[in-house]
Amino acid sequence: MPPASKPSSPPSAAPDARVCYLVLGMHRSGTSAMSQLLSLAGVELPRNVMPGDDHNAQGYFEPWRIALFNDERLRAAGSAWDDVFAFPSPEPPTKDAADWRRRAAALFEEEFAGRRELLLKEPRVTVSAPFWREILRAAHVAPLCVVPVRHPLAVAGSLCRRDGFPPEKAVLLWATYMLAAEAYSRDLPRAFVDYDRLIADWRGETTRIERAHGRSLPKLDARAAKAIDAALTSELRHNQAQGELEALGWTGQLAHAVHQALSAAACDEPAPVDALDAAARELAARKRAMGALVSPAARDLDRARSENHELNQALSWERREHEALKARFDALQRDWLLQKEILDEVGWTLDDILIGGGSIAR
């Protein structure tokens, strides 16, 4: 469970410290927009960044290799990224703890070696934050947290369309991730950022972030501001909150309580930890009642998705190899036909010479 109270002022990182901007929160909740702003302002991205797609054309700004690692680790813990009971943080068997830490430390070094002010945005890190905080601590990197806050129904609209989730699952998943983001960052420098205000007035929200962290963003100059203006437009609001959370039963009521608490924090009011801890206790009670039915199913479905993805990748590779071989065969066949035409011409010429008495007419 989260700590009972939040320190009044978490210590800021030293000016010369190596720092990691941790963007915490649920998928589709504004973490990509927040990460794009930070990267344009000079925070350094990982080396291997997940490309954009139909769901997020401007990109995800997250390390796909760490995402795959997190998926594997969550499955080993009997959970998955879309497990509504993934808070508190699921942990794999203790006997494997050292190996997970070794692999994570190696991945972190590969992605961020040489970077001083780096950006780690990968939503699964939110529900695995205690583990990743260990990795950062071992690497002597100070975390600075940024938590975008978006209305859960707006997030649900995107998840329902992209993943086919029912709205009850989508809003509960949002609440799970946001409870984890808040609980695991209580003792760290952090800023809660309202997503709609970020799009409408990113300069004001950036000032709040810098104040909360006690340091300026690395390269927030006029050139960066122009790029951010072009990137953060109203077109990013693909989904609006529609309906009432309370209509979704207990899942909606829980999400409503979490949203009210974090919306207050995004307005620079003290985070109402009593209300958040009450929501966490309710989620824990539901987990005790239903977790054994839900979490293994989420794990097994995620494993099936992963295997299907790997098979599709293998099939795609086989298809590309087949197409490459066919193209090579077609080229060889064209070359053979050309050579055959030349040989035929030579043969006909020789025939003409022989028929003409062994001399070529001039």
C-alpha cells in the first residue's frame, strides 16, 4: 500500500545530477504529448524509440525494448499491462529478482548511456515503478516525475476503439495506473499536469513542471517553443469525455474519486491522499474478491497476443524473404532471356556466314 502521508516538499535533484524525467500514467492519457514536449525542450530520448502508427501518428516517444521487457516481467508476475489489478505492483518470483534487475540495468544502459537529462516514458513503468526506481537508484539517476491527468472517459473512448475494451474495464484500468503513478511518486519531485490545459497553454504547464522539479528544462528556447506550438494542437484531442462515470457502476465511481483527487493536484492543491488511499483500499478489496479470476486471464491473453505478434512478425519476415527471392529469380530470368536473345542472334549470324560460303558481305 502507498505511504500514509506525502512529504510536504520532496527533495529536488542537485543541479549537476543525472536525472530521469519519468512520465507516469495510463496509455492514451496524454503521456505521448507530454513526452513530445519534454523531448523538444531538450530532454533526451532513448536510443530505440517506438515509431508512430495509426493510433499515434506523431510517435510514442518510448523505448520499445523496455516495453517488451516490462510485458515479459508482468507476465512472469501473473499479470499484464491491461490487468485492472496491477496495483500494487505485481512481482515475479523472488528467486528471479537478481536476473530481472541485471537485465533491466543492461537495457537502461543501452538506451541511455551518455545521457544526463533523459526521458523514460513507458506506461508499464507506472505499475512497475518500485522496480524501476531501484534501477535508477543503482545507476545514480534522480527521478523527476510528470503525471498527465486526463478525464478517464476520454481515455476510455480511445481504449475502447483501439483495444475493444468495455468502458468499465477502460476506466478501471485508468484508475489503477493513476493510483500507481500517485502512490509511487509521493516522495519524489513531481508535477500533475491537466491534459486539456497542456494542449491549451503548454507554457503555463511547463512553468508549473519546472517549479515542481526545482530546475529548468534543458533547452526550452524560442526554437523549441515554435516546435512545441506546432506539435501540441487541438487535433490531439481525438476523444472527449462523454457520459457520466457514475453510470458505469463501482468502476466508474472509483475512477471518479481518483479523477477528482488528481484534478485537484493538477491545480496545485495538495493531493488528497486520504481519498486516494481510500480508493486504493477499495481496489485492493476488489482484487481480493476477483483478482484470481481476472489477473491470470489478463496474463494469458497478453501471452497469446505476444505469441501472435511474434508469429505475425515471423510471417512478415518470411513474406519479405519470399518477395526478395522472387525478385531475384525474376531478375535472373530476365537476364537469362536477354542472354538467350544474344546467343540466338549469334547463332543466326553464324548460320548466315556458313550458308554464305564463310565470308561476311561488306
